[in-house]
Amino acid sequence: MKKFIFNAATALAAMFGCIIATACSESVDDLLIEQGRAIRNYDFEKVRITSEKLCKKNNSLGCYMYGGLLAKGKNYRQALIFLEKSCKLNHMGACAEVGIYYLHGVGGTPTDTTKAYEHFKKACNLSDTWIDGDSRMNLAVACYVTGTQYISGSGVPVDNETASLYFTKACSLGLQQACGM
């Protein structure tokens, strides 16, 4: 009898929309499609909602976008939580932004160069196939700062060869000051 009721509820939900929560679990793919539509329609409230849902499902892009929206609303402490989660899920843009938060004390974040360098290095070492414009520049800065860390020996042994690799990556991402270092 319980199985019949559950199947009936699932069928009704499919016919009439989500009424019963257990019959309405959204997949990550569904949420990404919904989020894409919201972005195209400039429906930022829907983008916020889908980003938060995606983050709860451990989707790095969802956490990154949700953190970015919180930062845009000047809720930096909360934004940092979601950006750090996104970084733990290996989103390189998020790692670079977290590094910037710690390096510059964004929104009252305590400055911590060790944490900043750790996040910059992780960002630069991650390899994504798709990088948007903002993430590309954040990543370039992360690689550049990591290179300067190896040149100066700040928290790591001086290693000009490793520094050169980071500068080369920063240059290839469009940061001109890293070219020729």
C-alpha cells in the first residue's frame, strides 16, 4: 500500500509539478539548465536560488556563483564560506578569489598570506578546460603571485625555475607583467 501511495504521488507530481518534496528531487543537470535559463533571462533571484541548490549538491560552479552573488551584495563573510567550499571542490576561479580575500583582507577578512598563497597555488595548479574572463584574470594573478612567492622565498624555498613556470602560465592567461619574468 505504501509503495502504491508513493508511486501515485510521484505520478501526480510529474503531471502537476512538484507538490510533494520526495517526488521532486532536482538533479544537478536540471538545476544547471534552470540556472542557464535564469542567466539568459537576467533573473538573478532565480540564479541565486539555483546556485544555492547546486552548492548544497556539492557543485563547485554553484558554490562559486552563489559566493559571487553574496559578494556582490557586500556579504563578504558569507561569500568567503561558499567560495572556500567551491575551492575545496576544485573550482580554480574560486581558489583564486579566496586567495585575494586573504591577501587583501576583502570585506574584513583577516589577512593571512600563508592561506592566500595556498589558495593561489591550488588555483594555478588546477586545470579546467573552460575559464571565463573574470576567472582567467584571477587565475593569472594567482599564478603571478605564486611565482613571486618562489622568487622571494616567501613561505617556500627560493626556486627560480618553479617561479618561471608560474610566470609563464600567468603570461599565457594574459597578464602582461608576468611575461618575460
